[in-house]
Amino acid sequence: MSMTILIVDDEENARHNIGKFLTAKGYEFLEAPTLEDAKGFTKRGDADIILLDVQLPDGYGPTLLEDANRMPVRPPVIMITAHGDIDMAVDSMKNGAHDFLQKPIQLEELEKSIRRASEIVRMRRELDHLRRAQQQEHDFILGKSSAMQSVMNQAQRAANASVSVLITGETGTGKEVLARAIHSLGSRSDKPFIAINCAAIQNTVLESELFGYEAGAFTGAEKRKNGLMEVADGGILFLDEISSMPTDMQAKLLRAIEEQAFRRMGGTKLIKVDLQILAASNRDLKKMMDEGGFRDDLYYRLKVVDLHIPPLRERKPDIPELVGFFMGRNNPRMGLNIQDISPQALDALIDHDWPGNIRELKNIIERAMLFCDDAVIDLAHLPAEHVKAL
Ligand SMILES: Nc1ncnc2c1ncn2[C@@H]1O[C@H](COP(=O)(O)OP(=O)(O)OP(=O)(O)O)[C@@H](O)[C@H]1O
Ligand SMILES: [Mg+2]
């Protein structure tokens, strides 16, 4: 993934020269003439490395360190100091600045410093991914039904081989959970997992979200923005609710996936990426394809491995384990210690049809625990429609 250097300097000439140099060395850059602009970029996470002039028209450069240090992947800050600013430079180093360079800037030194900073960014990114992966570690439970065993077996193969996967299943069956599991099982687990919900994003915005844009690509595109394909580089891009993607966008996506390269909107540079694509749908894509709503070339490209998660009503033997899992997870979170469920209540849960699948079961357990005053969940703690079968 490319590194974006934010050049904070009120002198246009200085920004221009440094920018030209960085581009030639394969870096990307953003420019901020004021402290306020610099803070905007920093807080949005647009800058991987910050090159910071000390005296700015609207304030004192080093105050930016605070904003930088608050980011999950902290961008290294290289201070540009004028002659005599040594005390300030020392102070800034104590406050977490990465390095300082004296004016006039020697480009060779600048490059060395940026190369070291890039290494640090890479390391911080990896640590950030590991931390996130760890937080998600206990979010998945398999169940013993043979259907799920087989899904998981194939998921492990897909993770090992790093191939495209199409995950289908009714709402609430755990498609997103499975996608994240594939991420944590495969060789890309220490790289990003980026999810985009195609149904939640307006069609007009989808393209700019995926591919990003250059400044001036369209009205309102004031500053360059990286697309999610770029953010996910090296890792996994999860296209959720892919059936909602308009067909013209499907064509652009297919090209990007096949070539593992794309251009930002309004841009000419071809950006190469290395991505594993996972997609999910709760609609029947095959049927949509026959009706012309989904491109068959994209369909076959996505379903190198086809994972169907059966609805919960078809794998009822998994219910007891899921119930135990949710109870165990909720106890510490809700400050409770509910250890058991009565046989009658469990029977009622097994009898239910679960149109909302695991999501519904999870909510019912949480609700039951909320209403339960002793150590055992019983029929009385379940909603009427979940017990009427008895
Ligand atoms: N195997 C599982 N183990 C633990 N929790 C699960 C499992 N499967 C699903 N869940 C939980 O059920 C809920 C729904 O899961 P998820 O969002 O992955 O479903 P989905 O198939 O993507 O649904 P939708 O089609 O509505 O987007 C989540 O809260 C998730 O944590
Ligand atoms: Mg989902």
C-alpha cells in the first residue's frame, strides 16, 4: 500500500518542491497550508506520515502532535525546524515526534527519515489489525451440525487458498460473521478486513467509496480520497449485500477484481492492489442473473467457493450450543451470572422456526437474561410467540 505524506507548510513553493520529490520517490502526498487544514486531514486518518512546519499562520505546529497521537494508527510526525528551534524540537521529540529536520531541507535526509517512518507505519498498522482481530476472536461459534462443519471446512480451504468466496444465506444466519472468520483463519489475518454494505450506500456514492477519487473529480470532491479497495490492500474486501449493486458498477468491479488494479475517479494513475474478495447476499443471485439483475461474469468470478449457511431451523441441533455461547458472553457484559436454561425453555427454543435466524436467537437470549431474576432462564422469560408452539 502506498504511503501518503501530509506536507504542512504555509509556503506554497516549499510544498510544491517537496511534493514533486516525494512523487518521484513513489509516495503520495497531501498539502495543508494551515494548521486547521492539517488537523482535518489528521483526524480523518488521511495522513500516514506528517511533515510539519513549526510556525504556521493560524497556530503553533507541534499542537498537531496531540491529534496525531490520538489516532488508532498513529502517523509519525517529522518536524521541520528553523535554525535556533532546537529546544522546541527536543520538546516535540518528548511528545512523540518521530524526527526533526533542519531548514533548508536536504532531500536525501528527508527521504531517509520518511523511509524510517514508513517502516513504523507498517508496523503500527499490523499491530492495529492484530488488536482488532483479537477483539473479534470470540465472536464465532460453529455448532456441531454436519451442515456447519462442512461450511467451515470449505471456509478454511478458501482462507488458505485466498480465493473469492460467495456467502449466501437468509438474514441473520451469520454471513458477516463467517466472512470475518475467513479473514482470521487465513494468511491475510494481519492485514485489513474492509466491509462495504452495498445496500446501505447510495449507488452514486458506491463508486467513489470503492475506488476513491482525485481532487476535482466531481463537484464536492475537494480533496483526494482513497477508495476502500486501496485501504483493503493486502487484505480482504467484503462486499456485503452485493445484490444491491447496480449492473454498471458490477462491470467496473469485475474489471478491478480481474486486473487487481483500478483508477481513482478522475484519476489516471493505475493503482495496483492485492485483494481477496468475499461477497455476501441474502437474495438468490442465480435467479437475479436469469432476470438480468446480476451479471453472470461477476457471479462466476465471485463464487470460486460458494458457501451457503443453512437457516437455523435446518440446524436445530446447534441451538443448545448457541444458547450457551450467548449466555456466557452476556453474563460479564450485563453484570449477571445466569448459568442455565430449563429443559422446557430450551425445548421451546428448539421448536421455534427462527425466521430471523441467529440474530433473532441472540436477541431472545439477551432479552430473557434481562427479565431473569434467578440463575435459570425459564419459559416465563421468553416472549409469548416463542412458547406458543408448546
Ligand atoms: N456462528 C455464530 N456465532 C456467534 N454469533 C453469530 C453466529 N452467526 C451469527 N451470529 C450473530 O448473529 C447476528 C447476525 O449475524 P450476521 O450479521 O453475520 O448475519 P448476516 O447473515 O450477515 O445477516 P443479514 O443478511 O441480515 O446481513 C450477529 O449479531 C452475529 O454476531
Ligand atoms: Mg449481513
